[in-house]
Amino acid sequence: MGFNPDIFGYVFPGAYRSMVKHVASMNPDIIHAEGLWIAPCALKAARALRIPWAVTVNNIEHLVLRRRNRPVAAGIVSLLEKRYYSRADAVVTVSEWDKQRLIAGMGIPESNIVTVPNGVTMDARTTSPTRLPHPNIFFMGKTDYPPNKAAIRILTDEWLPRIHSSFPHHVVIVGGPSQPRSRGRVTYTGYVEDLQSYIAAADVCVAPLTAGSGTRLKVLEYLAASKPVIATCIAVEGLELQDGVHYLNAENGEEFACALKRLDSEKDLAHRLGQAGREAIKRFDWSKSAEIWSSSLARLVF
């Protein structure tokens, strides 16, 4: 993943002092760090104020780098993760899969880890679908995020060419910062105001991810809308979904073409997958995650 120069703001002594002073003015009971890069500041502030602190691990960063064939960067980031996660009073992870990697790979005590899944809104969805070409293959995500960039390349350059001419599917990629444009059978919408109206118009949702960590929010959104999903194993990691029951697995263009053919030829398969998938992810409702998160952090204070 690309280097973010904003990280320098967390390591300057002046920035530390300013942030600690600001935190102290709020008289907090606990400090929560959202991710690795703010963790050094959170640790310093917590020690200065003598209060507990927690860090949420949305992605195990060194695993993302390793999957992108960047072993040197992965090794450096792994040392940083071990350093700060081991010093937190609680490490909040977003899946059981990630929790086991923190225990086995970093030696974080299981008693210090709380699993709070990222979630999805499970309310009944009544959004009217926007106008899209049909039939379509739908992908959503921030288009400059490296795992998404790789997934889009796989979808457009490897998977799409394997579709037989009898499948006139159009690929729709929703998300920025890509600008709206069309190229052959591929349409980029750029940022959209109402994401749910686009998901409602999707025919087949895909997640050809080969990197990443944490909870797969795009897959949760697809399934919450009862859409049929074709995805790689990495894309559904930690969701406890079963191939052929909740989604269809595809690791390459040939398997994708076979999955698409199944959806076209097997009556009601898309409907069955969508219904089973939505039922399977009900445990990821945001209300349940919020309750686990708040109660877990409260135990550090009281």
C-alpha cells in the first residue's frame, strides 16, 4: 500500500505534545486509536494521562503488504505492529481470522483481544435501483486503494475476457476517485451520492480480491442487499461463508466464467444465494457490533 506522508504528523514531538494537550483537555476515561499509525500517539497520551488505551486493527497491515509481494515493507510494519499492539490494554480486531493471526503471528495474548466485526445495515432496503446496463457485473470500492486496484485489473483484464460471447455482461465499477467514463464493456461511475441505489441495480456482484485483511465490507453490502456474489477466498475471509450456498467461489477467469454460467443456467440459483447470504450475515448487523465494542471498552474503565 502506498506511503501516506500524513504519518509524519504523528511522530513529530510538537505534534505529540499538541495532541496530548488536546486529549487532556477533554478529560477522557480511555483513549481509542483507530489503526496502527495513530497508535504511537495514543500510547504516549495514555501514559501521560495514566489511563487505559485500545487500538482497533481494521487491517493487519503487514499481511496486506506481504500479499502484495512487498516483504521488506511487510517486515518493518510487522515490527511496528508487534511493538504497539503488545502495549495496548485492548486490541480490537474485526474477525476471528484476524484474531488468530494476532495471537499466532504476533504473540498478542488472547485475553487482550476483542473481536468486534465491522458491520452492515440490515434494515429492509427499499431503495429504487438506478439505471444501469443489464445484465451487469458489479464491483464497488475506492478505486485508488491498492487491493481494489488489483481486483479491478483482474476483473477487467483476466476475468471479463473469459466470458463467452453468449454472455453480454457489462462491467460496472462504482467508486472514486476514478472519473465517470466508459471503455468498451466497462463503465466507471466515479463517486455516487446513493450507493444503495446502485447496489439495488446490480445483477451479479463480484469481489476478485487477492490482498487485504479485516472484514470484507463490500461483500457484506452485497449480501445485505440479497445479491448473488462471485468472490475469491480472500474476499470472504473471516465471514464463514460456504461456496455454493452463500456465494460462488472463483480464483481465476475460467472459474469466474463457470460461476457466471451457473447463475445463467440454474434456475433460481441467484435468488437462493442472495437469500442464504443475507441470512448468514445477520450477525454482522451494526447494532450488535456497537454493543460488543462499547461493553468491551467499558470494562477497561470500570
